[in-house]
Amino acid sequence: MQLKISQIFANRILANKSIGTYLLLLLITGWNAQPSLAISSNQNPPEISTDKVISQPSNLIQIGQQQYQTGQYAKAIATWQQALDIYTKQGDRLNQSVTLDNLALAYQQLGNWKEANQAIANSLEILQSSPKELSLLAHTLNIQGNIQLAQGNAQEALTTWKKATEIYEQLGDKDSIIRSKINQSQALRALGLYPQAKENIKQIQADLENLPDTALKASSLLNLGESLRLSGDFQGAEDQLNKSLALAKKLDNTPIIADALLSLGNTAYNLKDIPKAIAYYQQLANLNISATPKIQAQLNQLQLQIESKQTDSARQLATDIQTQIQNLPTSRTSVYARVNFTQSLLKLNPTSRDREAAAQILATAAQQAKEINDPRAESYAIGYMGALYEQNQQLAEAKSLTERALVLAQTHNASDIAYRWQWQLGRVLKSKGENKQAIAAYSEAVNTLASIRGDLVSSSSDVQFSFRESVEPVYRQLVALLLTPEQGKEVSQANLTEARKVIESLQLAELDNFFKEACLTGKSTQIDEVDRQAAVVYPIILPDSIEVVISLPDKDRTLLHKTTRISQSDLESLLSKLRQKLSRTALESDTKISSKKIYDLLISKDIEAKLKEKDIKTLAFVLDGSLRNLPMAVLYDGQHYLIEKYNLALTPGLQLLDPRPLKRQKLEVFTGGVSKKTQNFNALPNVERELQQIALVVSNQPPLLNEEFTSQAIHNQISKIPYRVVHLATHGQFSSDIDDTYVLTWNNRLNVKQLGEILQTRDQDIRIPIELLVLSACKTAKGDNRAALGLAGIAVRSGARSTIASLWSVEDRATATFMENFYKELAKSGTTKADALRNAQISLLKKPAFTHPFYWSPFVLIGNWL
């Protein structure tokens, strides 16, 4: 099908959840402040939302509120501005404040931050001269907190919401106190203050239990549940949302029932229970409510049916939605629904007729966006129009439309949209053979992604599921371009440097996505500043090759580059085969054959010769994809394993590396673990021996063993004593899913976040960091080729400078022997962590019973190797 510009705004939505954050799941996030109606001079401030209409400007306020609630934000602004002019002439200060609050909310929706901040500042200035209007002041502060958090100013938002809470406490307004505390929890999470956020949530839950059964309580339970969902606590979210739904049904409150069903469907989706999610959406669609929320539910249901390959039912539902969508009133919601529907429609093996239908639907969406003066929505429509032209290889038209959409996004502070069009422009330019310009466009996309990390992760947990389709490829495609040499030339050092930075940025983005929050901060570190005898190895998996960039610690900061043409599927097959050969039943000779192939891809004799020239003693690997699940120690050059020649370490990147060496005072070691069978996990009889042997080498308190090894006991002991090393000898699992990454205690499982909270919760006067976290008897999840992402997650979230763990469960006698040797080595003066690990592995390798790599190779060091 040839598309013409005159067809206006026909669009193909890329075959992924690329609208993700804003369109797929239309959400309630915390307590989003709503526009207020005008108040009369004899009204009490708590009644600012009354339906009483007293004058012409109050009529305008009501009209603006209706426009706002239907997504016509530009019209609402124009209407409220008229009301503000009248109130200003009348000298009605309180209604000026109410109108300014409303304007701030509408400006926020359009991303007009300067205007939003100015409106809320003007409102607060008015209220400062009216000290009796406390309820209105608290309401205004809540709006200001929303705007501050939306701009990434979490600390300012927290301070503002605390002020609002204090006022509500002074007024005795229990409902508003709860809502304001929900807001505070969002800010605390954004600041990384997870224990405080958790305590806040517990208090909110207790407060809600004591409220009478009203619509406000149902709404608060709904907001709390959605807040928990967005923070990744899906089970907690489901509990609160079910309470909200039950109460809403008891009160026969259909709007809250609809919102609760939508949020429960989204939560079931997050929990990967597709049938349950679809059932919730179907319940919502069957309610006697307006068309818009029904369409939202049906769009979500359609997306899930497509994902779960229910093609026939998806096509039937798509037909129903296509009929209904034509009758939606003009609004932002209508525009997004049309674009969302088109996205799904074009996943159903589209025919030329489907593409024509998509073009017509998007033409309407674009026209509506222009009518309501909504540049965000207009940018979506035009940008995806460019995507359709791109697919049809009409590159000139694709470039023109993409640039137009990008201008709209950039001029209206919509960075979350802009990166998509920068990425799309890069693809178009690459297809045109304009590689330099393509690199520039891709680089802008990566820079934009870096600037919106927090927004991208926290705005909707749908990003968790679209990351590999709508974020990760931006980085990989840029790296592929940077590492493509010009004809007859080698890749320049500048391009190698940039490629290394991009891969490190991807590692950060992957961990953000794993945690479902942007919780990591880093600063660039040069390898020679860390260790003048270490090199950093960056293997990069691309569709048709594996690229290796090696950073050397010389004064010129030389980067080596090695490329091997191999398809990603063939590479994955080799990696899988080696992983199988690392089982204890495999012949060691077969293991060496498979390992030699990976060695040749990543290192090779040529690279090793250059490493020897630089007197390299340590190799730190920044691993990519399935490589994370393999121990680099087992790489074999035909005569020796890599561990026999180098100290080895893993790191998510130099950005996250704490370069300080191990403190040489006497090490205080916390030890604990489980040796008996518990929670359907097998006994680990050698754990007791392991802990006893550690006690002979280092200083430690009596271990917490079995029944004593509980979350609370671990917390109590670690919070009081400045341990430098924490050793947990217990079952555990690493997974690409944060909810399946845990360490076993006697009576429960500590997930990544809980473990991090325990290890980082210390008395205020204890400033000594944990130097080393040792996880004995843990393993990566079977069948998960990105499982070691969970290991990296634990390593960075624990707060420890270094982590040692095993990639698979080793026979616990071998583990006990290894740990005993490791601590003996670590206690020696001048020994680094990497030295101690290597020497312990070699010691195990030399024992006749443990020569097979299965026993000694899975132990890996993550983080600081000094």
C-alpha cells in the first residue's frame, strides 16, 4: 500500500507496546488532585467542591471542569482564564486562588511546567494573605506537590506534602490526612527511602481500617492499591484493591467499581495472570457506564488477547471496538484510545484493509488532537504516521513526519515522547544510508532516555513489560552503528568510547527496569583510577555479531575492539550448550571444547597478547544478555582456564563501581543461614560446618541458624553492629523478575528490596559500609536466560561494595570447603577480594573430588574487586 501525505496522519503503530506508558493502561496514580469549583464568600473552605453556582465566573469554572475531565485541557485553560480575569476584576481573592489551582492542574497535563509553577505560586501568594483558609491552602499544597514530583523534584514534593498533612492534622480531616500520606509514600519511594515508604504505607493501612465505610474510604483504598501496584508490590496492591471493590459494591458506587476493576485487571496483568486480567476487564465492560471507561477496559483486554495468541477472539473484539470508537467524544482520552487501538489492530497480521482502517482512525485522532490543542496527543498521531511510512520504505515522507512530531514533543516538554521520534528518525536516516546523522539522532534518543529515567519507570509499570521492545533496542541499535567501520577503516577510538558509554547506560536502564524504579545513581569512573592492572571487557550481543570492547588502564585509555560475525540465535545456542556442559554429569573434556569456543569469541590469543603487554592482572566483565548466566572463570584457551591466569570480577559498569579498596582492619562478619529442611527446600547439612570454619578465621558473633535466622533477627543484629562482611548461607534464587529473586530465611523469603532495606537500615551513628555480601547456596532460575540480572540487582541494591554468590547450587560440601579457603585468603594482609576468590577457586580445582568446573566455577564476584 502506498501512502500519500494527502491521506493525512495514517499511522502504523509499531509491533510493540511502544505507547506503553501513557496509552496501554489508563491509570489512577496515588491521589491526583482534581479541579475545584468556585466558592462563595460565606462558604467554609472544606466545601470547595460544592455544586452551588453563584455567578457567571462560577459557571465558567464548572464548564472548565467538564472540559478538564474529558481531556480538553487547552479549552479548560481558556475557560478558566476567563473566570480568573473576572475574579481578578471583582477582587475575589479566594476564587482567584481556586482558579489558579485549576489552571496549574491543566498546565501540568499539557507539560507546561513554567505556567503550572507560576499559577500555583500565585495561588499560594494569595493564600498567605488569608491565613484562615487552611483547607484551601492544604489543597493547593497538594497540587504543588503533584507538580513538583511530576518534574522529578521528589524532595520538594515530600516537604510540600508534609506541610499539607500538618494542616489536615490541625483541621482533624482524617480522609485528607490519609490521601496526603499516600502522596508522601510516592515521594519517599522516588527518593529511595524504601523503609520509610513502607512504614508510611503500614500507617495508612491502619488508618484506613478505622474509617467508616464511605465512598471516600473506598476511593482511598483504591488509591493506596494503585500506589502499591506502581511500586511493584502487586500482592499488596491486589489486597487493597479487592477491599476497595468490595466496599464500592456494598455502597453501589459504580464509578469506583469501574476504577477498581480496571486497576485489578492491570495488577493481574503485572502478576502475569492473563485470564484473570481479561476477566476483570470483561466485568468492567459489562457495567452500565459511559463508553470511555468501557473502551479503556476493552483496549487492555484486546492487548492481552493478542499477547496470549487468542487471535480469533481478539479479532472479534477488535471489530466491536472499531464500531464503538467512532462515537467517542473529542478528548485526549479519545485520541489515545484511537492510537492504542490502531497499535493493537496492526499486530493482528494486518491486511491492506487493516492499514487503510488504521489510517482513517489516526486521521480522526490527529484532527481531534489539533481541535483540542493537545500537542502531546498530536505528536503521537503524527509520529506514528511517520512509523507507517517508515515501514512502507517511503523514507522521505517518514523523515518529514517524524521531524514534525519531534518538534511538537520537544517544544512542549514531552521528553517521554521525544525519545521515540529521535529513535525513529535514527532508523529512517540509517535506512537512507546517512549513518553520521543517524548516530546523532540515536545519541539524542539515549540522552533523552537518561534524562527521563525516573519518569519512564515510575509513570506506569507497563514499562516493565515493554522495555525490551521500546527501550533496549535504542541502545543496541546505536552501538551497532557506532561499531560499524567506514569502508577500509577500523572503528575510531571516539566511536569505541561512545559505544562503551552506551552499553553502560543500557546496564543502568536494565537495572531500573528490573527494580521498576530509577533507584541507581552513578558517576563516570576511569579504569586506571580504580586499578592500573585491570582491564574492563564489554561483550555486546547484536543480531548478527558479537562485539567486544576492552578498556585498558594506560595513560591513553586505549580501547581494543574485536568483532565476530555470528547470528544471535547461533550464539545463544553455543552459550546454552556450554551451560549444559557445566553440569556435574558432563565430561570435563566436553566442557573444555564448548568453553574454548566462547573464549575465542570473547578473548582469543590475539587479545591476550595485548593484555600481557599491559601487564593486566584482573579482568572485569560488563556482561550482556545470556552471558551473565555463565561464569567467565571457565573460559578455556586450550591449556588453562581463565581463572588460572587472571583475577576475575563482574560489574554492571564503571558508573556503579565504588573504587575504594577493602579496609584492612579486623573484619567483623555477620553469619547466618539455614541447614535444616524448611519451606519445602532441602536441608543443607554442611552449612553448620561452613559457618563454624568461618568463625575460626574471622571475628564474628554466634551465627543466626535455622529457627533463629528470621528477617527481624537479621535486622536487629545488623542494625546494631558495624559489620563489614555479611555471610548468608541459605537457599536463594536470582531471576530477571524481581519477585522471583530472593534469599530464604527460616520462615519466609526476602526479596531484593526487602534484603536491601535490612542491610541498609542501621543506627544513625554507624557509618561503616558493608564491604562484602556473600550469598552461599544461591542459584539462577532455570530457563531464565537473563536470570543473573537478579544477581546484579541484589549486588547494587544491598548497598555492599562487593557481592560474592554462586550462579548455581553447588554440592554443599564443596561450598563449605570453598568458603573456608576464601576467608583464609581474605584474612591475609594485602589480599584483594578478587585475589581471595581466585585462590579459593584454584584451591578447590586442585582437589581431586572437585576438579570439574561444576564445583569451583560458579562463584562470582560482583562490584569492587579490590
